Amino acid sequence: MTASTTMTIRLDPQVKDKLGRLAQGTRRSRSFLAGEAVGAYVDRELAIIEGIQRGLADMEAGRTVPHEEAMAELQAVIDAASDTPA
């Protein structure tokens, strides 16, 4: 079993009620489900932030393609596929 720590959070009463119903229906504790939800949220948000940071680094390093150029290349591929007999 992994180590854990305690944290106090404030919830809207309706969210707490829903969490209680979910806990009862899944036979898990509210604490367990809240911990799982927070973990998933943190992982998702960190992935978004890290992606943004990689994109900014790519921009600073000049590893980008102007929007107009990218769209022109995509349109050329679409046009070529449209001209190809099925």
C-alpha cells in the first residue's frame, strides 16, 4: 500500500451528496473516490501545462510552421485525395 496524507477540502453540499451516493453505489469511501478524482484532475491539468510549455519552447526555438502554410499543405492533400479515383 502506498503512503498517503490527509487534506481538508470544501465541497458544495450537492457535490458532497453526489459523492456519498457514488461511494455507496461503488462500495468505496468518499475519501477514496475524492482522492482518485483529485489525482486524475492533477494528472490531466499537468499534462496540459506541460504540453503548453513544450509548445512555447518549440516557438522560441523556431520549430513551428505558420498557420497559412500548414493549411495550404492540408488543402493540397485533400485536393489530391479528391482527384484520386476510388
